[in-house]
Amino acid sequence: MHTINMQFINPKEEIIANLEGPIPYEENQEIDIPQKYRGINISSNWQNVLLKENGVYRTTVKIDGIDRGSFEIYVKGKNGVD
């Protein structure tokens, strides 16, 4: 069992969505991929998260308290403000 923390952060550096909790993970020993290229696929459904501003948002990811990176996405919302 591992613990994940994902935060979705707007262009003003405000956390607008936070996901934290345990995730079950069991490594598939039958995969013929070098260890350094293995990973996990995580998805979450953030409904009704208001994206008020257009711009670069980012998701930060920590697993077991270890920073695993920050990933940017440009958001241009239907009602967004530049």
C-alpha cells in the first residue's frame, strides 16, 4: 500500500483540487520492461472544479511523501478570464 497526494494548482498558485489517500499497488513481475521504465497510471475525476482563469495550471504528485514531479497543462475554459 502506498500514499498519494496530488494537487491541481491554478496560475495564481492556489490549490483548487487536492487528492490524498492510500492507493493499492502490486507490481506485475511478469512485465518484460526495464525497471526504470515501469510506472503506474493514476486517474481521478474532479467534477465541478471551477477553472476561472485561462493559463497554465499544474498538477503536483507525491507518493509516500516523495515529490514525483509537477506537470503543466494550459487551460482555456469556456468562461475563463485571461
